[in-house]
Amino acid sequence: MSRVAVITGGAGGLGQALANQLLRDEWRIVLVDLQGALDALQPGDKRVERIACDLTDEAAVASVCGEISARYPALDLVIHNAGVTQIGLFDETTLASQRLVMEINYFGSVRMVAGLLGAVRAGRGTHLAISSVAGFAPLYKRTAYAASKHALNGFFMSLASEEAQHGVKVVIAAPSFVATNPGRLDASADGIGRPGAAADGFDEMSPEQAARIILNGWRRGKRFIPVGRVARLVWRINRLSPRLYNWLMMRKIRP
């Protein structure tokens, strides 16, 4: 019987790259994303299901998770990939946009974990969270985004200690800049846009490269995966000298 993976943010560049690589290994895939994003996809493999859901809608998430769990009582992998970015100085954004970023990036994942907890336990599967270098280090003009990813890291690191007794693994992947939606930042929405829309990124990697590193790290049993050269450097430098990291980061990103 085929292994089953659920991927949130499944219509985005990284979500599609992750799905395509799993399909090569004969997985069944359930893509979860907003209706409009799913509608934009071309007809695909019959092993792929598409379910529309707004992760900020608690009742909708509970309903979708119930539907998935009924069809697949034992899940092998849930990739918590849904998220948005926000680029802008804090004093130029609103508190409403700060809340929205947290609702999508953090609470969206928490809701999915809650809804699929039993199915992942039954499959002795894995929760794989797509975080960011902003989840463990500061990032200029990313207060809301960094806050949401720091929260995500704390949640999944703590969840790992609880779910180990159920045979469930928890993995965090932290990419740097992945070019998934270049130039698609919506300035009218307080700088909120789909991930990979940054114009100030550097040393960007393709979604396919990022997906390959993430899945290879997971298969090798890693619990934390810095994704790409920049992410590995940031992880090391920030641990050794946060002051040096901050200087380098500002030099690269600040205009």
C-alpha cells in the first residue's frame, strides 16, 4: 500500500516540488491550499488529491482534517509548508497584519497538527515543519515573519518531546531564500505575500533544490535541517556570535 503524505501550501512552488519528489517514490499526496491557488494548478497525477482550506478558519481546518483522517486513518508524513512572508519596517505595518502572519504561519500549523494528531500517531509518521532561518535568527524588515517562525520552531521542538512516546517523529527544516514567487509581494497588504517573493534575497535556491535537501535530510533521520549554504552558515555563525551574524545580515539586506 502506498505511503500517504499531506502537504499544506501544496499549490506553491516548494509544495509542488516536495509533492513531485515524493510521487517519484510512489507516494499518495494530499495537497491542502486555498481554493484559488489549487484552481491555478494544471490537471495532474491521479495519486494527488486537492483539498481547499483556509488555515485561519478553525472550523474548516477541523472539518478537512476529519475528512483526511477518515480516508487515511494512518498517515506517514504531514508537511506543514503553508505560510506567507511579510516584508516591511515594523513602524510602517499594522498590528492587524502582524496577527494575520501569525494566524497563517503559526496557528495554521498548530490547527493541522491538532486535527491530524491521531492519524499521524496511528501511522507512526512524521510532522515535517517548513520553518526558516528567521526561525532561529533575526531578519531585517521581517518582524512578523520572524516572530511566527520562532513560534513555529518552539512549538515543533516541544511537540517532538511529547510525540516521541507515540513513535512519531518531528522534523524542522529551515531554508534561507527560496525563489518560489519572485516579485509577487503585495505592497497594498502591508507587505504580505506568498513565500519566496522577496526582492532583497540573495544566494537563492530553486524549490526543487530545497525540496531535495529537505527530503534527503528527513530520510537520513535528521531532526533539524538547515536548507542550503546560507542557512548552514547562518546557523553556525548565529550560534557562535550573534553580533557578527547581525552585522553580516544587515550588510547584505539593509539598503
